[in-house]
Amino acid sequence: MFPDFILRYARLPEHLFKRFDPVPVAAPRLVAFNRPLAEELGFDLDAYDEAEATQWFSGNQVPPGAEPLAQAYAGHQFGNFVPQLGDGRAVLLGEVIDRNGQLRDIQLKGAGRTPFSRGGDGRSPLGPVLREYLVSEAMHVMGVPATRALAAVTTGERVFRRMAEPGGVLTRVAKSHLRVGTFQYFAARGDTEAVRILADEAIERHYPELSPLVGGERYLALIEAVLARQAALVAKWMGLGFIHGVMNTDNTSISGETLDFGPCAFMEAYDPRTVLSSVDEGGRYAYANQPWIIQWNLARLAETLLPLIEEDPERAIAPATALLEAYPDVYEAEWLAIMRAKLGLEREEAGDRALVDDLLEAMHHGHADFTLTFRQLADVAEADNDASLVALFDNPGEIHDWLSRWRERSTLELSGGAVIASRMRTVSPLYIPRNHKVEEALVAASEADDFAPFETLREVLADPFEPQTGREAYARPAAPDERVFRTFCGT
């Protein structure tokens, strides 16, 4: 059933990883299988056997041709450098070439104690497995680069975090699991050759257009390319009200995908200071900080590459710094393009940034729901009726004034209201993984072995831009007694 494994990472020098077979679990049961993704990856679905798949996706059997391993990496966690992290509960089975010719990692997460577990149990509670499944797939459908969820298994065992919970294993798919922290691990050990190998691997897998470059120019170009992808990625997060929650350097992907969905969440009432992650006590990774945290993380990547840019790393600081200093302009262009689209604007006008800022300020003052504000604005564009939008705001004065300016600005567009509204609805979803609905699904699955809420939410999020009859509740913000103020990761 599995496509042929390529085993690219397993053929790199062995000190980049530790070979490790998943630890079997007691009574695995497959609770979710992403058939469209499996088909995309080249699985033989005509030969699909659920019992066999359950053994593979739980780690009880190693699929034919796989050579499991745990990758080494380090990372800055909340600003503090930890020189050894690594896959403490994950195992890379290998890579496959999908039907589009793209190399993709297949990894089991929650597969047992590895050489990098540092005393942990190597397992995952079922709740975080289902959260990552739901949110990563939702992000993909909404056009955000992200790792994908292929399967979820409940293990028949209990894991202990805040309390005893059922265990789970997630099968995760990524363009690669190379992280900023992967480079940091070897740079911290003075292993410049390993950093070079990783950089060349990143270029070949993710930035082949850089392959003809040689010398220091090659690695400066890698910094610039990763910077551009991360700027575009975080701009997309910001355009959806998404808060990652743990933007450590070990969770910053070289490929430009959203990586790790532990305590992630979507903001409801707009507040740029919003923090929902239970582990982010100081608010380092608050919503508004995300663009600048990525710049900081990219600086850590650049530090690891300095010896590859110039024989004397001190001479490499100036050109690398120049690239990093260009980041605000790169990010601003990406973000403003997204926000223009959410306002239905195709032309670029000088006052557009102020128009966006003033809407966000009115949303903040009025405690307006982030997602519904942009969705209702599309209705205003089409029907010229403000009532539903204004009802989202505690104090409607500011939004009334702003709407007058937006209407005036919209007259510069060449399209009519219906066309503008249609464009807006393709970039502003009606349904997001609202925290209370996600929590409802996780609690039902973990406490009552009831996966119906999970399945329904999965169906809703598979089509986030179109209204779904009978599922209006999935578009509404949480009622006061449903609000989720803290989200938790599974480690």
C-alpha cells in the first residue's frame, strides 16, 4: 500500500540523526485517514487494508522499505538556547515522491521514547494529535503552507500530562523537517561541514533555483530565500488571525511550512496582544509579535551560515545583516497584499495601509470578531447593507466612519460590488477551527471515545469558504461560557 521510500535523509551522514524504530502500542485503532492526501502521495488505495494500515500508522510495524530515524536539532525556546533537543517523540519513516514529483517526508509523531527524549515518554495524548490533524488540514485548505495530517491512531494506552489521557499517534507529512534548530545543533558544535551538508540539502530540496550558485553567494541566497518564504507564511497567519503559540527556532521550518501545532489557536475578538498558549507566560509569541519573532529566528539561521559565506565569519556579518534588515519591507509587502485582498482591493493606492490600520483599530476598540468582520464586509460590498457587520462592534461609531472611507476607496476599483464580494470570500473564510469547537471535539474523543464531533468539524473545515446549511454554529464565535482562554501542547 505504501509508495516506495526514497530514504534521502537516512543516507546523509549518520551523526545527523539516530536510527530508531517506533515503540509498539497496546491496542491501536485508526480514527482518521486522509484518503485524498494518501492518493496524492501515491498510496495504492486499491490495496488499502485498515488493519494493516493501523499497524503501520501506530508504529507497531515498520512499513516495507522504511528506515526509521530521529533527527537531531537544537533550538531557542522562548529566547533561551537549548543545545540538544531532537525528535523526542517523532520518527521519520522516510521520504516518498508524490504524484506531482515533490519529495515529502512521512513521520510518526508520538511514536515512543527516542535517544533525544531527555527523560520524556515519547508519547502524545490523543487530544493534541487530533488538534494538529484538524488545524494543519484547515490551514492547507485555506492556502497556508503547512505540514499535513495523513492519519491519526488512538493507542489503547494512557499518557500522563496534567492528567491521565488516551494516547495517540499522528502521521505527519512535510516537504521536509529541516528546521532552523537543525542548523543550530551542528553550528553549536563547530561542525561547519554538517551545516554545509544541511544547507546544500535545503537548497536541493526546497530552493533548486539556487543550485547554480557557488561559494558564499550560494548561502547568502539561501538566507534570502528562506526569509522570503517565512515572511509570506507569517503574513498569511496574520491574515487569518492565527497564533502559532510556540515560535521557537526548532519550530521554524526551512521549507516555509507551518510546523508544529501544539497550543496554536485562532483569535476571535481582535486584540493584537492575544496570547492563548499556556506555555507562553510572558507573551513572547503574542499575535502581533509573530512577524518580528520570525525575523529574530531568521537571524539565528544566518548566524549558523556565516562560516559558509566567508572564511572569516566576521566578514560575513555585514551582508547577512543587510538581508535581515530588508525583512520588514518584504513582510510589509506580503501582509499588505493579503489585507488589500481581504478588503476587496486590487489596485495599490497610497492610503491603503492607513485604511487597513484604522479598520483593525476599530475592530480592537469594538471587540469585533476577526474572521466575521472580513466575511461580513464582503456582504456589505455585495448588498450595501451594513447591519450585520456593524452588529459585530460594541461601539459602532468608528466602523460607520471607516465604512464611508472604504466605500470611497472602492470606487477606484474597476469591478462592481458583486465581483468584489466574490473575490473577498475567496480569501476570508467563513469557517475556521474555532477554539471552542476544537475543544469540544477533543473532549468528546478523549473522554467519551466519541469521534462524531471531530468528524463533523473535519468536514466543515474541508470547505471553509462556502456556507454549509445547518452548520451555522461553526461560524459563530464562542458564547461567554464556551470561551477557551488557554491551549495546551502535548509535551
